[in-house]
Amino acid sequence: MDTKWRSIKPTLAVLAFVLGISLLLYSGAGWLYLFVSTSPATRANLWDAFRADYQQTTVFRRLISEDLYILLNYAAHPEVYGSAPLADGDANLLYQVRRGDQLSATNSPVELFGPGDLPEGYNFLLVYAGGTVTIWKDGQDVDVYGDGVFRGVEEDWDVPGYQNMVTSEDQSYLETVVCLAAAKEPVDYGWSYGPYNLVQNMARVRTYVIWLLAVPPAVGAALLVWSILWRRHRRRGMEAIGWFTGHIWLEVKALLLMPLVFLWSGCGVSLLQLFVYSNSGGLPWCLATPLPLWWSCLYLNDLRYNFGHLRTHSFCAACVRLFRRQELGWTVQRRMDRRAVLQFVLCVPFFLMWLARFPSLYQRYYYSLWPLVLAGFFLVGAGLIAAQLKLMTANRKTTADMDRLLTHIEAAGAGSPTGALDLPEDSDLREAAASLGHMEDGLRAALEEQMKSERTKIELIANVSHDLKTPLTSIVSYVELLGQEEGLPEHARDYVRILSEKSQRLQTMVRDVFEVSKAAAGNLQVTMAPLDYAKLLRQTLADMSEAIEASPASLRPRLPEEPVWIEADGDRLYRVFQNLIGNALKYALGGSRIYLDLTVAEGTATAMVRNISRDELPQGVDLTERFVRGDASRTDGGSGLGLSIARTFTEACGGSFAVQTEADLFTARVSFLLTGRRPEEEPPAA
């Protein structure tokens, strides 16, 4: 479950980043459009939707003003409106219209003369009389006119009586008294216009504003913060996307740029029309703006992770590489001939095109000098083509000689006997062939001299090592016998002990030198057989348990329980790890840890020995060379052959050996390919 969750985290981090930025873009564009491209009345209606009292809104003032003017017009021209100027069934708004002492129209059950006359549930009263308006709300007078100047519906009541408003001179308006009362909490009476519908519209507007302008930026900011906290997982996700896009052909990416440019053009024009000209006809294009944005981000992410090898995932480049691989199978002569022919063929269409145009040009400019000029051009072109054909013939001779020269060099490099390369006297490469012959003779003589010297040195080392083995064995035996004598003084026993240690070390050194000399001469015998790599390492650790316990460093093996089958010589490989572990125990920093790991990956088993060196490791020195030591000042009697023997035996068994030093960290790797073979079962004893 934890592994699955770790694999999902990069996807979630990328999705959170994309959704967070998209929501912030949408909400930012919405707020920008609201403040830039909408009217003050629209913005006022949006803010009014969050008022607790609907009677404090601009829409309510406009509603009351419209109803007031309707009632005034009804009083002046009752024949136009009929008997009911307003909806009688909507009791949320009560009205009375009086003309002098006569009641013209009403839907109120009581007389409305002042705030004290309002029925229960009503808290707003407007009274128009004598050309001015008086308003009471919750029993308090409302300042209707302020300084007497009307500045707009968003700020003031749109009612008669302002100094800067034109009032009607009709006497009937002055004789009319209009009363309008509004309910504090409107009730649904089934009418689509009125205070109740106004309250419902305010609720709908609040919902739209919250879910379209408030929630998206909050969610987007939360998702963006989440993606920032998970930036490590987001980076892994972007790397995975980069890996996927890196395998798409470059031609497909270039082809997809055309719809991307089309999308950007459409979205850009629509955004310009929306914000500058307030034309919402291209709103779908505006909503699709994140699509080209993230499409472009994919291109940028692809360039970030795949810029260095864009051409490697290209159909054209693949075709070129395929042709190049096929071309490399040709001889040098054939390759250069093909290129020369291709160069010539590419020039021919231009000449043929002008040749086809010559008759029409000649007829058009028959009476001018143009035909002569064109004829001159064609003659020069024909001469150049003839010269190029001649040069191609000469180049073919040179490429043929070059092909022979390269074949001769290849044969000489492979060690095949070759004679002198005899080229014609007029060949461009005759001097190069002669110089190559002299160089070949000199290299052959130097190589023979070097091989002779190397063989002499190896034979000398092998002979000396072999001659030393017999007397050294006698010395070791006699020292052991001398140590068994009784009655020897204490200082004599110390001498015998020292002689025994030094003779054993000398015997080991002679054996190492002898084995290295045999390996260098190619006489090292190996017996290949399938073996369990892990079991061999456990056996080596068990045999060296005393040295491991005596070492100031602690050894930490990490070996698999199941068998790891490889094919090698068990004795030689045992010696390899005996040297490596012994080297680590001897030279590791006191109190540190030595790690022995065996891992299997991609069909290869690799054993790795790591330790911190007690002494400073040299830089730029191949520690696997013979007689090379990590510290030239060491006086522990080492021969400098341990790593050389380990490398030689590993390579003789078909494995690979590598040593790496980083500061004081020493790492040795011994790798073998896994094998499907298994040891043959021994027949049961009769």
C-alpha cells in the first residue's frame, strides 16, 4: 500500500498544481472582468446581494421608484392602466393612491397616512405628497434628498423632488398622494415581480458569487500550497511527463504547434473583446484559455528535460541514422562516390528548369540581347557540369586508393601479415602509403622488442619464484621444527617466532608473484562450474571468522538467503574475496564498519566490499596494478599484489572487477552474469 501511495503522489502533486493555477486564473479573470468591464450598477447589485436587509439595496430603491412613477402616471391617466396599476395579489407591497380626498386605487386593508398606520409585518413606508417624498423605515425618517442633488440610482432615491431633476408641471401630480408600504420579510404570493422575487434573486446572486468568485480562488490557493509542499513529488511527476513526451517524435511535436498557435490566437482575440469591448460572444474561447497554456507548459517541460536529445526521437533523424548504419557497411569508395553523385544530382533540377524555360524566354525577348545572355549562361552551366563530371572521375580514383589504404590499415591493426602497399605513381595517396609502410615496419619491430622483453621478465619472475619455493619451504619447515624444541631460552623463542612470521609472509609473497606471473603468461588454469555466489561468500566469512573478530572494524554482511547462481572457478573466486576482505580488515579505520553486499539486477550478480580507509587513499592511481599500494609508507609487509590477484582471477573466471575511491571510501565490485546451469548431482554411494 505504501509503495502504491508513493507512486500516486507525483500524479496528485501535478494535478494539484494544474488545478490550482487554473482555478486562480479563472477566478482572477472573473474578478478582473468584474472591476474592469462591468457597470457600477452591476457591481452594486453584487455587493447588495450580501446585505441582510433587502430594503437597503439599490434594486429595492429602483423597485420602489418604478412603482411610485407607475402610480403617479395612473393617477394622471387612469384610463391607460385600468383598475389595478400594480399586482393586487402581492401583499408584500401595499399601495394607496389618493386624488384630493378621493381614493383612486389601493390594495391595503388599512389606511396609510404615517408609520404608525403600518400593519404588522411592515416596516417601510413611502409617502409622496406635494411633489416631494417622505420615507420611514423602522419608524425612523430616512434622509431622501441629502443636499438636494440627484447623483444616480446607486447613491440616491430616484424620486421627484431633487433640485437638478425636471419635474412634471401637470397639476394632477401635485394633487396626488401616493403611499407605498413594504413588508419586512416578504412572503411568496406567486408573483414573479416584487419584494419576494427580489430576495430570491439576492440569494441566487450570493450563491453565484460565492461559488464562482470566492470558492475557486480559495480552493486554487489551497491546491497551489499543497503542490508547493509536495514540490519534490511534483518534480518527479514532471520528470515522468518529460520522459513520456521525450519518446514522441519531433515531427509530431512540430505538427501539434499549429493547433496550439490557433488556440492561442482564438483565446487572445476573445479575451481582448471581452475585457476591452465587453463582448462576451467569445466566452467559450475565454474559458478554454488554460488549454493552450498547459499545452505550452508541456512544450517547455519537454525542452527542460529533453533539449539535449530532441533529435534522437525524430522520424527523420531515425531515417538518417538507419541510412547511416547502412552506409557504414559500404566501403569508403562507395560512400564517397554516392555523395558525389548526390551532390551532382541536386544541381541538375535547377539547370533543367532553366533549360525548359529557355524557349519561352527566347520568344519573348527575340529582338533583344537577352537570348544571347541566356545562351551564354547555359553554355557556362554545361561547362561547369562537364568539369564536375571530370572531377568526379578523378575523385573516384582517389577514393579507390583510399579504400585500399584503409583496408591495408585494418589488416595491419588485426595483426594479419601484409606486404607493402603499391599505389600508382600518379595516385594522390602514394606518399601516404609509403609513410604507412615505414610506420608499420617500425611499430612491428618495437612490438616484437617489447613482447620479447615482457616474456623475458615474466619468465624470470616465474623461474625465480619457482626456484625460491623449494628452499623457502625447507626454511619454513625447519623453523617450525626449531619452534618445537624444548629448553630454548625466551629470547631464542622470540627469534624463532619472528622467523616463522617473516618466512610465512615471504612464502605468501612468492606464491602471489608466481600466480601473477602465470596469469600474465596466460597459463592460469581455471575450472568453470556453476556455484552459489552467496554460499561462497558465507563460506569465506566463516573461514576468516578469527581475523574478522580480531579486527578493530566490524564487518556487516548483507547476503540474500536464496541461491545466486553464477559460473566461475570456486577456488579462484574464494581467493578473490579472501584478498578483498583481508585487505579491508587490515586497512579499515578502527571503529568503522565494513559492508559486504550481494545484489542481483538485470541478470547480473554484484558483490561489493566497502570500507573507510585508515590512511589517506591516493588519487589518480590504479590500485589493481601489480605492486601498487594504497600508502607507500606502509611497513606492514604487504606485497601490493592482493588487488591485482583479485582482478586477474575475476577476469580469468569471466567476471568484471572494478575499484572506486571517493575521498577515504574504498569500494570494490565483483560482478558475474547469472547462469541457468546447476551443479550435477553426485550419484548415491553404492
